[in-house]
Amino acid sequence: MNLTMLLEMAAGADPERVAVGTREDGITYGELFARSTALADRFRRSGAQHVAFLDLNSPSVPTVLFAAAAAGIPFAPLNYRLTDEQIDHSLGRLEPVIVVAGESSAPRIDSREGVTILGQGASSAEPVPTDVASGFVDPDESAVLLFTSGTTGAPKAAVLRHRHLTNYIVTTVEFWNAGEDEAILVSVPNYHIAGISSILSSVYSGRRIVYMPSFNPEEWVRLAAREAITHAMVVPTMLGRILDVLETTRTSLPVLRSLSYGGGRMPVHTVERAMRLLPSTDFVNAYGLTETSSTISVLGPDDHRDALASDDPAVRARLGSVGRPLPTLEISIRDGDGREVPVGEAGEVFVRGEQVAGEYTSHSALDEDGWYPTRDRGHLDSGGFLFLDGRADDVIVRGAENISPGEIEDVLVEHPMVAEAAAIGVPDREWGERIEVVIVTAASTAPTETELQEWVRARLRSTRVPTRVHFWDELPYNDTGKLLRRVLRDALVAHAEMQEVMAP
């Protein structure tokens, strides 16, 4: 199966149902199929090897995605927040390439041989008859290229083939199971795997897609109410800001049936707060990666409710987990030597299954048995629930002891005066690394360094107590809610070096 078949099935089920946009004047499934087929012909005739997209979210994204798929050309959405130089470098890796760009984005592109720029109007042009047959696209062909965030080095281009994406969709989504009243609000960037999977899962289920060009919490709440949004997906930083708006404005969203979250660590107290403010909403924690075609484990609505209501500490703790693996996938937790560890013991998370690509334009990261190393550390409990401890590179090694920054951060955000916390390992002559934390306060009155150190000491072992506490106005995150730990570490290391220079 290929991506075009997903849209063709949806258009065949009900061509008059609105697929993208408002209820009054959105694009129907029949129109989406016709427009993408016509644009595919243009792509095919161009001789381009890739189709790039550079702009904010808009209704044209699904058209361009499916047009590229029908033409058998990989779709590569680019991060519009990159510098012009970085965008030019990315396009250089895709040449010859057609770039569908918005009005504000097009001037940023260096027009040259090998780079053809189309305005977004090309995606909304009326279909025209063509004598060129669309042909069949092999499911093993590349469908989507997504550039990784590059937070630990130069961005890599992850390759997702048609078979990886369609396997994920058909094994997790029931075809045309959405009611005609259902709509999903997409506020995650189009260059993120969640943006791609939102399109594919919504089209296959028959759910209307409403785009938010860029995230704003007040506008998110207004749009959700105005468009009677029933489904949405957000990252942790988004959810916290949405909850602030709901509390401040005393707004309720009774139509919102399901809210998925993922893309970064979600503090348990934020989940509890969300369930309190949105009591009629089902919550889903979805953990996945670009290289795995999206979700690999899910903490479902019943899991949330069971954990919140339980008096059993082990069950209650599952509210901080990412749930259980999809039934079509295998997960293995391994130590540094590649051996599987016992239940409850932490190690690196490996995953295997038909939706797992684990491939880049430069190489495949799969081992000979098809396992993909996620570089995430975690453990499984006795019920098969997966708990993440952070990236393998984020582990703090103090005196030969591996310390997860997540456990320190979870304790700190329980303090009533702490809104956000990040624990970082800073080089130390005696211990190898020492723990320093950066705090964003929740109130105008800030706790003292000593108070927070004692707060951690009372709840964790003494080896987890931070040596230094820094107070910042905000923490650095990327567009998809991932904490930029390298930025924090560089700043703390520079601060420590300056302190040494100034010391008498």
C-alpha cells in the first residue's frame, strides 16, 4: 500500500465530506484527491527528485504531501525557523527540488538551477485534465524525508518509505471511523512527524483537519471552540500554556473528546491538572520518534483514569509513563553491552516492527535483526508500561553513578514555587560531573537555593541533590517542545568557567 491509496479510499467513501479547513468552505475529500492528482502531474513532469515545503501550517500541506506521493517523489517539509543559510544548505541536499513556499518564505530561497519555486497557489489550482497516467508507486519507495532537529549535531535526513507510514496507519486507525462532526486541530509544525501522521490518520479515518498556522494558546482555545474541535495533539509546553488560558478565562471545551500529548517529558502534575480542567476529555500520551513513523507506545484514556484513581503506588506511577507498546511492535531494554535487562532495570530502549524505518539518507541504523536503538533510556514495569528517563546522552554520570535528570526534575516541579526545572551534568574535577539545575519560578517569590536543595534531599538520595541552582526567566525549547539541554549545558559550563577565572 502507498500513501495515495489512503486518500483514494477516503475520497471514494464520501467525496463531499470536508477534509481540510472550516465547516463552511473547506476542501472536500473529492477536491483534495483531484487537486493532489493534478499537482502530482506537474511534479512528475518537472524532473524534480524531491518536493520541499517551506511555510507555516496551512490547508495546502495535505495537497502537496499527497501530490508528491502520487508522483513518486519524496516530500520534504523544511523548518521555516532555520536561518536562510541553513535552508539553502538543506535545499542543496535535495536538488533538483521543487519548493512550495509561502509568500513570506519564497524570498528567503536562493533561486538557482536545480531549485524551482512554486507559490502555495499551485496547490489550490483547479484540477485540469491530463493524459499522463499516474502510475503505481512502489510501497518501498521513499515517501517523506524529515530533517532531525540537530540538537546534538548536524541534522540528519530521516527516510520514511510508503510501507512504513501506511503500516502505522492501517494497524492503528480504523478506516472511516470518524463521524462527520469530528475535527482535529493541528498546531504542531508540518516538518515534524506528528504533523505528517496527523494528516494520514485523519484522512484514513475521515476526520476534518483544521490548521493553526503557528501556536498561540489564546487563539488555540478560541479556534477549538469556534470550530467545534473534537481531537487535538499538543506537546508538553503547549498544554501547560493552554491550561493557563482555560484557568484564567474560565473557559471549558465540552466538545473536545480526545487530547493527545507527546514529544517531550510531561510532568505528572500537568497531566493531573489537565484531567481536572477537562473532565470530559480522553487523554492519550503517545511516545514515538521520526524514525519509527510516529507512535510506538500509548498511555490510553483508561490507563490515565485508572492511574489517577488508584491507591496502589505502582499503578499511580503509570500516569508518568508513556504506556504500553503498540501490539505490532516489540520493545527491548538493553544495557551498554547490548544485553536485555530485567523488568524494572533501566537501559536503552530498542524497538522493532514493520513501521520502524530507522533509516537516513546516509545509512541505516537498524541492526542485523531489525532493531532500532532509540537513544532514549527507560525501563518497563511488571505490567509492561514503559517509563522514559531521558536521552542516553542526557544521563548525568556522577562518581560513576548514572543519574537520570528526569527524576530530579519531577521532584523539583512538585515544589509550589517551581514551574519548570532542568537538571544538567556539568564537568567536575572531583566527581566527573556535578548536578546543576535551572529553575523557572511559578510565582513572583522565588525559593532559595538551599530550600530547593533540601527539597530534593528529603525526597531522593543525597547524590541527587544539585550543587548549584540557577534561576532563569524561561527554558530553551525547540518548536516541538523538546528541551534544548545542549544549550543549557553550554551556558552552565561557560558560567562555571567564568566563575573560575574570577575566583581569587
